[in-house]
Amino acid sequence: MELLKAIALGLPMTLLVTAVALGIGSIVALPLLAGLRSGKTAVRFLTRAIIDLLRGIPPVVWLFLLFYGISAGSFRLSAFGAGVIGLGVVAGAYLTEIFRGALGGIKAGQWEASEALGLDRFTMWSKVIGPQGLRVAIPGFTTYAIGLLKDSSIVSTIGVAEIVYLTQQSARTSGQGITVYFIAAAVYIMLSMPIGMLSRNLDIKMRKAVAR
């Protein structure tokens, strides 16, 4: 029980890192998505190069570059800041592809009908394309969110006190290494299950909304 309490102390930080990184990734993905859909070849090429760069370098390397490499005078990113920014920009690259695939899954007739009705871009995206794209993106977005929850353990390498960081400390001090890591694994499973359930419920609601 004491081991579980010790590990659970890192739960809020794990959830915070995951949520902030996912939020940063979602924001980063929007301009990248616009770049991929640009009518200018140079913009599309540059955007693709940025996405490939972000995805091609392991997240832990980005964390080290941000935490140890960025400083100006007395300014230096905190471990938390470097962690969420590093995971967030990588998430942005992957979410861009998820959103791009979701838009690609919308039938051409939906775009044509919106133009034929003379809908402005805001109305088209908010009432027609957006809801359909969101429904298609939910499974991929949720899968990535669950993966990011587990990848948040990487921030332990720069000293963020989340679940894995505290698990390692408990394993060293208690001498019950295998038990401690089994408990940590169970905690991650319990965290992942509600996200999957929420995704399924949201998908059902979105299907009903789009079907109207």
C-alpha cells in the first residue's frame, strides 16, 4: 500500500504533462495542416520537411536539446517546460497527419456542396467539414493520446517527478523493484482505460450529430 501511495504522488504530474503536451501538439498541428493544404508547392515542401524533422528525431533527444541546450543569460527552461514543449512539438507532427487523414476521409461531395450553397469558410468548417473531420479523427487522436500518456514517462530522464521517476526512486529505496514496476504498469493501464471509453462515447455522440 505504501508503494502505491508513493507512486500515486506522480499521478497528477503525469496527467498534467500529457494534457499540456497534447494541447501544444493540437495547436502546433493546425498551422502545419494548413501548410500541407497550401496551394503553394514551396510551402507544402517546407511543411513536410518540418514534420519529417519533428518525427525523425526521438522525443528524448528533443527533451535534452531543450533542457540542456536552450539558455540565454540566466534564462533556462525548467524540466517541466522542456518536457511538455518537447513532447508537444513531436505530438504536433503526428497529429497533423491524423488530422490530414481525417480531412482526406471526407467525401468530395461535402466540399462541393458547401461551395455550391455559397457557405463562407467559417460556416463550412464549423458546420460541415469540422464535425465530420473531428469524428473521423477521434480514434487516431485517442490512440495517440494514450501513447502520449505512456511517453510522458520520458520526462523522468530530465528530472520531472511523474510516475516513472517516483517508481525508480521507490524501487531503489524499497528493494522491491519488480513489484514497484508492476504497480506502475497497473496505474498506466487504469489511466488508459477511461480515455478509451471516453473516445467510444464521444464517437457515438459525434456519429449521431453528423447523421442529423
